[in-house]
Amino acid sequence: MTSYRISYLRGSLLGVIWICLAGAGRAQERGVPSETLSAAWAPVKVDHFIGIRGGYAMGNARFEPTRQTELKLGLLVGGLVYKFDVPAQKYVGCIEADVNWSQQGYRMHRSFESDEMYERTWHTIEVPILWQPYLPLSRGGTRFFLSAGPYFSYAFDSEYREYNAATGEVYGKGKYEYDPVRDNRWGYGITFGAGILFAIRRFSVSAEFRYNIGLSDVLKGVTKYEGNPFRSPADQMAITVGVNYKVRTHK
């Protein structure tokens, strides 16, 4: 009985092998290359990059009711970069996640057309998670890319200044004291951007413009703190330069 089962299993195995070989032979007779037959089993190449980026930023806020504001210049941004790329899918793009130290801020007239100004700057830890579709510009790895995705931030420090824009007289400045009833430390929004990247062996250098559109409010609504505006989201525009290093490639 045991010998019969072994013979039966051996015959079944040989039959399966013969069917696979015959199918492959018929596929090649139809002009299908043997490489195509195993394409589903082909390993996918994945590149991992780490890097740093930094640059110059400008900030503003959108108040409701409307207040007269101006761009707050001289802000800085910089941080660490991680990229996950699948080169074979060149038009699909890669995923980038950053951990940034970022300054945000705004300048506001105390009243319309007044020279008396109030400005705030706050320092945040910012984490954007971005999809970056790109267009290859050369075989060496030069590419034009877009960026889009959400960001989240936490403000850990802030300062203020009150002054006269015409005379330069400073009325007051110093550390801005956060009030948990009045102020929001947590922020979130959407990032859009575009840039160009140049590859040099395992290194790459990029230049990028990003526009952060704030969806959260810097100040809590008037229903939670009297005197606050209804809405106060903050935006930021930044131009940065980055250097990345390909740490490894997985297959």
C-alpha cells in the first residue's frame, strides 16, 4: 500500500513538471520571452535616502475679521530628511518625511494704515509627509519634482515685538507667554512645492520652494477667549537647499 502511494505521488509530481515545461515552451513559441514569464517574481529595487535641508522662509497669518498684515521676513527652516524611492516607477515618485525646526510668524498693523506694528515669531518642530512625483531630466538622475502632503507642527517657544515702522521706536519686545486657553501650540496644514534635484553618484543636491497653507488657528476662537479673532491660520513660504545620501538599495 505504501509503495503504491509513493508511485502515485511520483507520477503526479512528474505530471505537474511536464505541464509547466510544456506551458513555458508554448509561451516561447508564441514569441513571449522567458524573462516575461518570471516578471511577476522579479525583485523590486527600492532606494533609501537620508539628508539635511535648510533655508530661508517668510510667514504671514490670515485673520477673520480681516486685519492688515505683512509678510514676516527673515525666518529660518532646517531639518532632517528621509526619502523612500522606487526608481522603476519613475513617474509615480517617492515618499519624503522630514523632521524640521521651523520658524513661523506674521506682522500686523495695530489699525489700518497705522505705523504701529505688532509682530510674532514662533519656533516649531514640524513633520511634513510628502508625495513627490518627478520627471527625469537625465539618465544621471537629475529630475524635476513636485511635493504635496500634510504637515503637523508643535510650537515650543515664541517671542513678540511692538514698534513704530516709521520711526523705528520699539515699544516692547520679549518672550511671548503661551496661555493654554488663548493659544494653540499644535498646528497642521497642507504643503505644496516644486524643486529640482541633481544626482552625483550616491549623493544628490536639491533646491526646492514650499508653501505651507495653515489649516489650524494660531489663536483659539473668540468663543474660547474673548478678544481673539474667529480664525487665525498661519502660512509659510520657504526656499531651501538639501543634500541627500543613498544609504542602501533593497531588492
